[in-house]
Amino acid sequence: MGGYGDVQMIDENGIRVDGRTAGDIRPVEIRAGVIPVADGSAEVIWGTNHVIAAVYGPMEAHPRKIQKQDRAVLDVRYNMAPFSTTDRMRPGFNRRSREISKVTAEALETVVLTELYPRSKIRVEIEVLTAEAGTRCAGITAASVALADAGIPMTDMVISVASGKINGIVVCDLNKEEDNYGEADLPMGICANSGDLVFLQMDGDLSPEEFQQAWDYNMESIGPVHELMIEALEKANGGES
Amino acid sequence: MAAPPVPELLRAHLTELAKNDERLDGRGRFEGREVQIETGVLPRAEGSARVVMGDTIVLAGVKFQIMTPYPDRPTSGGFMTSAEVRPVSGVHWEAGPPSPAAIELGRVVDRGIRESGCLDMSDLCILPGEKAWQVILDVFALSDDGNLFDAFATAAMAALRTAIIPGERFDVGEDRPLPVTKKPMMCSYHRVGGRFVYDAVRREEIGGAERIHITLGDDDHVHSLQKGLKGAFTADEFAEIMDHARQRCAELRNMIE
């Protein structure tokens, strides 16, 4: 976390730099079926974040050593396009993208009924086209819609959102400026129906009360996003989801 | 009839169609798919475009960096093209370092732009011998249903023509448009069912043979050629597609600002 505490990011009325109040998320748009050649796909525009997810499979898993005898493996790749950031991002995997790919795969494996497809592989490709802050959350959300769009059986949909702290105040869904000056970040992946958590990270400094507030903001944010996911899937799949 | 999935059968099917001068999607031999070009689609890029040709969708983004000029050309900036065909764009594209196919794509697109001289490298000099702009063009496939070459080249030109040199952000003068004086355009042809067709879809690429890429500048000057994959063609065949390329490149050029 940057921790430049002297920069005022929230005014005396509790209004943030982009006009939101503490508990508001950025404007969200979701579309499904955006990549014609994929088995399933989705686009999430979350504030300025623009993330695309494509799903291919289930298909034969190769090399054979990656196969699981009792279930499918989720082969998840999170990647930032070279033009997604202010300074050009050099192509290729780095430690950050590998870690995000790993925790995203583990989150999604929890809801996908992988045991229906033993020895196979489901490819989930997440591409960040424009990054603002919270790309891993937008990526998990997009992947969830893409899996559903591909007709992969799942027990639940995962929505991911992060809350954090700026100027000592807990706020939901930090944008880039807030993230740069933020003092904490708590991204969570929450199942829409069960409310279970399948993804959790945190860095920074939160008191027990602040932590609870951040947790609650995240839990309260997912409902409206879940509705957008369902609308997108219904639109892309002719009224049925 | 749907195209057969087995390559041998697909080839036979394409040959059968070619006998009646037909194609998989009902297009004429030299008829391209509808091309949609949209610019300004990537807020973090200094110039950008999305090109949609049927089910093929690509993006191009232009970024700038400050470089030290090469010792033998102290008053010149630089230009670099990088093509990424990430596995998001099709089941046949795999993860890992750029494949030879992706590298060829980037290099052919790069040559057409570079050799046309549409970018004035000396205009990119900031301080001779010390500082110059490097223009980095990233072309990125989102959905590959064939002919990424032309989609990339078209998106590249549209993105470059709208690029703004970010002088203020790098503290080296004012923001200004990147001068791009010409519009080199690419047309690609694949041998499908024994004869060349323009703007092949993915299944025509799979069931086809060699391909030829032609980049023509303003006034029909030739700036880059590439023959790819196994196969031989005659001088007459080349003359025929070159004729078509002249006409089609002019049409594409008019679609770009």
C-alpha cells in the first residue's frame, strides 16, 4: 500500500474523488458471448477496468501428467495486455499474473462441477484490456459469467469485489487513485447464492472494526452485480440462462 | 452443409465448392467480409482501434517510450511491432512464448508500415544522440476466425493514425498527434480448393494451402510481400491477386481516417 496519508481523497461530506460515497461500487457493465469463436465468453467493464474472459472446453487434458482421474482441471490464465496500463506492460507471464491465475483457478474450481469431466481440461483465459485497480476481481467475475455462458455446470456464481481504506476511512471498491494512496485492500470472491467465500486476499492495515466494515461492504455489493450477470447471460443465450 | 471437422474431408469439401466457384460462407472468390473499424477503444493507449471482420476481432494499441537513439542514427526515433495471439482468441492458440506463427504475423505487419515510410523517424527525435520517441505498436487478437494478418494491419493503421505523442506525461514538450503520412494497407490471399481466395475464414485456412500477403501504399507502391506455408503459385496467379489487391487496398484505405 502506498500510505501517503496526507493526500485528501474524501471530502468532509464523505464524497470520494469520483463522486461516490463510501459504500458505492463503480458503474458495472457485463456482456456475455463477446468472443464468437469461444465456447463461452464475457466482458466486464467495471469503472475503467475492461476485462474479457473466454472459456474453451471441456477438452482433452494434455500433457497427460496434468490430468486428474476424478475431475477436470481448470487451466486459468490471467494476463494484462501490453496497452492496459499507463506505462506499457511487457508481454509475458510474471509472478503477479501467475499468482492471480492460481488463486482464480482455485476460486472457480470450488463452484465448477469438475467431477463431471474426469481427465479433461477447461481453459479459462482472462485478458485485462484496460486496468484501473481491482482487475483480479473483475477477472474472476468475468470468468464466472464466461463459464456459465459455455454451459459448464456450476453450483454457484462467483462475484469478486474489494474494499479498502483511504485517509483512515473504509470504502468499497477502490479506484486507481484511491488504490495508489490506499492503506489497505481486501478483495473477496463471494458465491452469489450461498454467500460462501471462495477467494480472499488482503494487504495493508485494518483494525478489527475497519476489517468488519470492509467485509460488510463487500458482502453488500454483490447482489446488484449478480443481477447484471444473469441479465447478460439471458441476453446472450436467447432468454434462458 | 456445415464444414466437415476432419482436415481431409474439409479439403475435399472445399475443392468441391471451388468447382462451382463457391465458398463456405457463400462469398465470392475475391469478396471480403464486412470490415468494422472503431478507434479510441483503449483508454490507456495513446492510439487504438478495434477491427471486426466477421467473427475475427482484433485490437491495436499504440504506446510511447523514451529511448536512446541508436549510435548510427542519432536523430531517429524507433518503431516496434509486437503481435500477441493469446490463447483467449481461439482453441488452436496455445499459451507460452510467441509461436513462430505469431512472430511472423507481427513482423509482416511491421514491415508494411516501416517500409512505406509513413512514420517520419527524424520527427521522433527529442534530443539528438540522447532522447527520442519509440513508438510501440501492439496488435492483439481477441477472436480468430481467419485472416488475422489483414485485421492486424488495418487495426494498426487506424490506431497509428489516431495516436497522440504524450509529451506532457514524459515532460518533453506538448502532446501532439503522431504524424503518419501514408496509409499502407494489407490484403491476404489463401489457396483454397485449388485457387486463391481473398480474406479466408479459419476453416478455409485449415483446409487450404499457401498464402500470400501484399501491403500496398498510397499510389499502389508495394511495401511488403510474404508467402507463407507450403505450396507454389504461378506468375499469372500472382498477377491476378495483385490486381485485386490494388483495388481492395484503396477501398480499405478509404475506411481509415
